[in-house]
Amino acid sequence: MGIWILNGTTLDASGQEAVKHLFIENGKIAQRLDGQETPDTAGHEVIEAAGKLVSPGFIDMHVHLREPGFEHKETIASGTRSAARGGYTTIACMPNTKPVIDTVDTVKFIQGKAETEGNGVRVLPYGCISKNQLGRELTDFEGLKEAGVVAFTDDGVGVQSAQMMKDAMARAAALGMPIVAHCEDDTMVKGAPVSEGTFADKHGLKGIPNESEAIHVGRDILLAEATGVHYHVCHVSTEQSVRLIRLGKQIGVKVTAEVCPHHLLLSEEDIPGMDSNWKMNPPLRSKRDVEAVIEALEDGTIDMIVTDHAPHSDEEKAKGMQLAPFGIVGFETAFPLLYTKFVATGKWSLSFLIERMTSVPADVFGLPWGQLEIGSEADLTLIDLEKEKEVDPAEFLSKSRNTPFTGWKLKGWPVLTMVAGSVAWTESSE
């Protein structure tokens, strides 16, 4: 028995909308019929998608699932439920767990948990660049690659030694693997909870300067040029970083980059007070930086959108702006936020947004997903573009509630998520 998805709105290669019927068989898209045709649905499951957008399943290349070691914040089970509700079918989890993902055994633990408790969502682990993320000794890149990591990163901390990063890039390049970098110079950020700027000045806080990110971006682009590695910059937040990435691309360095919804939508001027739900790393920057990352996404300097889903418990976030951990959750609000603020207002086309959450991350990391072609895996998300509701953290499927978007009224909510032909989440099941 297969599955017919009837009367759904799809986007073609040029971004034009068309009503299609999709037939799913053996986990793959087997047929695509025009909406005026009448498919033979006898003996098959039918999903009525009239009035809904049928998108490729979203791909998030930067998430924190917290397991092992921090299960009070999130687990692979709760994180993948949250991801599926947000329309994500493939997610790549960062290695700053406890223990960190620096051994084959930890990779296999995560893969096993995802297989049994991952709600059908595809989980791709990252492997650490350095043992224990200490920046002193490289991990077993060959063993981690063979175990199935998607790339190498010490996300959560920047690699402080230029020689260590160059050695890592050389080894990754030899293996045909990407290096993914959290760019932060530790000497410039200690004790600073927010960005350098008006908010920090007003509240007497030490600020994180833009240069703390951009210094590593510039350094690493030079090292990537020297080694030939695919170098990917995490959560770009500053105008200076954008300039350097743009230059790197212009001179032929294989550099790609990502940006988060909160850095596209919020500046430090939006922070309402000493509320740690507005504390994330990189921090919210100036309006000039926001404008720069938007322009960079639009012109291709920044390639894709990720969430940097970073759950923390209520108790941890209650410690206040200075002491609370950095990070906000992102799975369940990402698409509605971006659709409402950029597509519904006419700034972006719908296809532009969809591509940067699906086919572009797939292309950048060489993944076989992110499209709705015949023969491709049936990873898809049904979205009600007219559905409007307020963000209510109490309704999140994540274990954590740390978001600055509480109360925002948004349109464009996923209503069903399918991975390889199996429904991972549906609104009707809640």
C-alpha cells in the first residue's frame, strides 16, 4: 500500500506554484500528477493537502539535542519530536554533549538512540575536532568519518590555536570532509553576556565585540585557502564576518555559511530588559549587523538558514542575564517566523525561503535530500500558510521553553511532517 498526497501546492524550479498529486511508495516519491488528473487511490492511504504547501522536509545543520549528559534540557526523543513539529526531517546535532562526540562509541550511541527514539527524524551527528573540545589534540578523524559523522566541529567553543585549526583542516581535506566552525576568540568574550553596544552600556554589562567572531572567520578563511578544505562558518552574526566570507568566496576559497532566524529578525535594541531568554551566542547585534546578514543571505554570501536550537531548563534561564547559559530553542518557530516577516511581507519569495531550508543545505553538505523529485526520498512537510497563531512556549514539544518570541503572532505553520514515506508528526495527532 502506498500513500497519495492529493491537491497539494508545490513549487517548481522557477518558484511557480502548481497543484500536484504525489504518490509515495516504498519510502520514495513514485509519481507526480497534475492537479487536474484523477489518480487511482484504491487500496492506498490518502492525505488530503488542498490549500496546503507541500515542501521538501526542512534540513537543519546546526542543532543541540543535549543527549548524552544534559537530558534535563532535551533528549534525542524530545528534540526530534520538536524538530518534526517544526517541519524538519533531517537535523545535524552538535557535539558539545557530556561526553562530547569525540569517539566512535559516542557516535554509535547517538545513532542508536535516534534509530529507536528519534520519531523517524534523521539525525546526523557531528564529530569533535579536538578531544574533549579542549583544542589540544585532534580526534580520530578517520574513525569518526567511518562511524558516520557529517563533519567535524568543536561548536560551543572556538578552536583557539591557529595551528590546531590548520592541522584539522588539512586532515579533513584529505578525507573530503568539512570543517564547521564556531568562531569566537576567547580572550575577548569572558564574562560578557550580550553584544557590545547600547544595551550593554545601558545595563553596565561587559559586551562581546563583533571582532571576537570576525577574527576567527578571517583566520580560518586563510587557513581554508591554504589547505583546500570545505570550511563552513556557524551562525554568522556580524557585518565584519559577512565582508570576510564574501571576499573568501570571491577569491575561490571553499567557504560556506549559515545564519539563524533570530539574527535575521532581532537586534540588541529589541532586548526588553534583563531577560535571559534574549541571551544567545552569538549575541544579538546592532541593526547594521542585522541588515548585513539579511543582505548576505539574499546575495548568496550566506548559504543557508539553521536554528541553532539550544534548549535550557527554566531553572538555568532563571539565573538572569549575567549567569544564565546562552541559547534559545528554535525548531518550532523557525519557518513561521521567517515566512511571516519576510515572505508574507513580500521581501522574499516563498521559493527563496524554502530552498535555504532544504535544497541548499543538502547541496552544501552533499546530502541526498531536500527535493521532491520522482525517485527521491519522501521527506516532506505540509504547511498551512494561512494558519495564524501566537507563539506559546507552554505548547512546545521541546523539553525547554527558552525563546524571545513568546506572544508573536505568526502565519505559516507546519501541519504534517513525513520522513522517507512515514509520518513523523501530524497536527491532527495532538
